[in-house]
Amino acid sequence: MPAVEIGDATVHYEQAGRGEPVLLIPGAGARGRTWSLHQVPALVEAGYRALILDNRGIGRSGPAKPGLTVDDLVADVAAVIETVLGQPCRLIGSSMGAHVVQELLVTSPELCRQAVLMASRARPDAFSLAFAAAERTLFDSGARVPAEYDAVTRAMQNLSPSTLRDNNAVQDWLDVFEMSPVERPDPGAVLEFFAVDRVSP
């Protein structure tokens, strides 16, 4: 089980294929394996070396401590690039993963060759801060959100209107979201949600 030690954190990663590297960063609470259904096989078939990781506190990576920030997640990605690859790479991020990639582009552009940002957004605004506060309240209430409801909610938040109208595509995405539910009971997942409002200016 390959992992990178970053200070007191452990970040698990997996890789497949050969060729130029592409590092895929998952969204908040999601495991790296969410990329394994479609994107990793497509990249390997196209001749790339695909790497996926579990952000700290998620999946096989070590626990995240309170106070986790986007800057911490950016440092983790930089450490994986420097330690595992030893060269700049292409990056793909979705949602929170896209936020991490865009911050890496600002702080360490020399580590990136190209980047794809999916379902990304700008730095925190009033709505994203309200969303993070609502997630905090939901977690503190002890409520458990069924996986099917979570999948549909994430689909509405992340997919375009044209994708939502495509029955086959939307079913594929719902399968991916259900396979990688947001792990609200896992403190790492919760910390990752809260990191959204803590990034260096």
C-alpha cells in the first residue's frame, strides 16, 4: 500500500499505466478510487501513468487533525508530485479537488504541466461559507444522510443541465457518487468540508 509521509500525515496513493503522469484529486470526502471506474482506464489506454490519492483523513490515508486547511491539502499534493514523480505533471481535480489544484497552480505552478478543473469555484464567498456552516450543523446534529440521497444531492450540485438530461450519463454519475459516499461520520471527511473556508489569502 504505497503512501507518502508528510510531516505527521500519511497520504495513500495508487498508480496504473506508464507514460507521462496524470494525478487525479478527488472531491471532499471522496476516495481516490472514484476515478477508477472511467478516468483511470481511459488515461492508461491513452498511454498515461494515472495516479489517484486519498486526501488525509479519507480512505486509506492517515487521520486528519482538527484545523485542516486547503493549504494542507495543497502541500500533500505537492509532496506526492515531488516524492513519487519527481517531475511536473498534469493534474485533474473535481470539486474540492479542483479547488486544491487551483491553489497549487497559484502557489507552485512549476509542479504543473496542465490542469483540468471540474466543478470548481473561486475562493470562499458568502454562499460557500453558508454551505460549510450548514454541513457543520448537519454533522453536529448526528443526522445520517442515506447514500442514495447524498448521491442525488451531489449530482444536482456538480453536474451540468445537459448531463442531468442524459439518462445514461446521470446513472453512471449516480453510481460513482453512491460508490463513494461523503463519509460524514469520518472526522477526516468532515474536516475536509470545513477546510473550504480556511485558505491563505
